[in-house]
Amino acid sequence: MHSQKQNGFLMTTLSICLGEKKMNVYTGVQVLCLIGLFGFKQIPSITIFFPAMIAILMFIRSLILPNFFNEDEFVALGDPTPS
């Protein structure tokens, strides 16, 4: 990843393109999804529905996240929308 020196701080191109807040929001969503999957896996009686959880993750990525991030931001995050 290319980096630039600005005002004495080393900033990555990603943080310049998106801003630190957007990066933190995206990372937070990823962490919450991971915690949700782990929590779901810990309950034996519902683990049979794990594929449904994957479908919910796909729903979050394709229908909810585009309301908060545009395609250029997804590309900068390394997660472009498949076409």
C-alpha cells in the first residue's frame, strides 16, 4: 500500500481516500459480523442454520452496506461489488 508523509504523520492512501471514521465503521461492521458468527456457532441447537447466517452476511453486504459506502470506497477497502 502506497503511503504519504503529511504534517509529520505517516498516512496511508486508504485513510486519505476514505477517512479514518469510514475505515473504523467498516472494520467495526466486520468485527460485529465475526462476533455474531462465533456466538451463533456456540449454540448447538441452532448451528444447523449456519448457512442461513452466511445468507444474512450476504444480505448485509449487498443491501445494507451500500447505503453507507459508495463503490469507490468499497474498491479502496479491497471489497469491490461483484458485477
